[in-house]
Amino acid sequence: MLKWIESTGKSEEAAIEAALQKLGMDRDEVSVEVLERAKSGFLGIGSCPAKVKVTYEAPDEPEETPAPVEEAPAAPVAEPVKEETPAPVEAAEAPAAESAAVPAQGEKAEQIDAFLTGLLSHMGAAAKPVIQMDENGTYQVELVGQDLGGLIGRRGETLDAIQQLTGYAVNHGQSKRVRIHVDAEGYRAKREESLIRLAHKVAGKVVKYHRNMTLEPMNAYERHVIHTALQDTPEVTTYSIGTEPNRRTVVAYSRGEHR
């Protein structure tokens, strides 16, 4: 089910970061709506902080029962800038190697492997998970096999669903969450490169013509890539509007202000 919290900060990014720290989540796990933009005022008078609404998916809370063990859930079977949609990513190249990643071991790695192995079997996919842990403590899972386009899906939608299900299965009922990123055939790295190119191209037009541009609907991960790519770009700010699954990123001219 969907839950949300509101957060404030000196800037939109500061407010978002405060919410993420409170939730213990990554930017690509949430959707952000800017409720109030930060205002500097005049000589500090009339200033006000930015206010954002951060929405996230949370599993339904089960009723209190004496059941000692909970099994992993079964797998469930403004105008857009259409011309700026990044080209589909070809999923044919070998995945890029993870730097500073080592084979993951322990209970969590075993849970991830067991859940994904069962899920992939249920989906009829000839693939297996290879699990590593990076230097930030994130479990990096690469699905290895042949013809994995079906596991990636349109714009990575199936891959995102697999990642979310895995996160729910492993983190459900736990006080400390672990971060899990699932990829296949190096899709996410290539998609990210395409989105970064799009972000800078659109930002150039926004600065040149002093007008905002709204991108086509993207999922939380893709919007996060756009936000991150432009967070240090002068005269440009970004925020999201709308509701899932039609939530869009706006690349806005900030009239010389810089976050």
C-alpha cells in the first residue's frame, strides 16, 4: 500500500534528503511532490523552507498472529516533451562489472537467492541470480541467462517489479532494511547513460529559451536519474508532478538561482 510523509528543508533537495534519511530509503524507491518551493525573502525576511511530500510503497501490515515464521510472498503473476524520450536501450551487451563489489554471503544473501530463484522459476525464466555486495552495503543482483528481455520489460518495468518484490520479501517485518538493486544484461547502466544525455539536452534548451519543459512519464528510478544529473546545473531545477504511473519530471528555469 502507498504511504507518505511530508518534510521540509532549506531547499527541495534538502527536504527530500531529510525524508529519505527518516525512511531509510533511496531516491529511486520513492516519489516526490514539491508542495512549496523554498523562498529566500529579502534580507532574510519573508523566507520560508521548501516542503515536499514523499510517497513510498509499503507492504500491507498483517494482523498480529502467533505464527512463528512468515514465508516469502508468492510472486504475482504541463505537455509532455514527446520528442525528447530517450531511445530504447538495447539489452544485448554484457553487463558492466561492478567496481569494489564482492560475492555476498550470509542470511540476507541466502534469502535473496531463495526468493529470486523461486520467482524466476515461477515466471518460467531460464535465469539465475548472481549476488554481490558493493562498498556501500547494497546487494547488487545480476540476473544471468539467455534472452532476458522479458525480465527487463518495457523501460525496465518488469525489472523494477522484480526488485520491489525482492525488497519486500527480504525486508518485511525487519527493523533494519537492506538495499537491493536487481539488473539484467547491464540494462540499468545503459538506461542511465541514455537518461543523463536526455537530461543535459533538455536542460540546455530550458536555459536557452527560459522556459520549463515537462518530460514524459517515468518511473521513480528514471526520475531519480534526471534529478541527480541536473542537481548541480546552474539556472536549472527539477521537480516531479502528477501521480503514478503517469508521474513526470519538470526541468524548470530557475532564473539564475542555484540549489
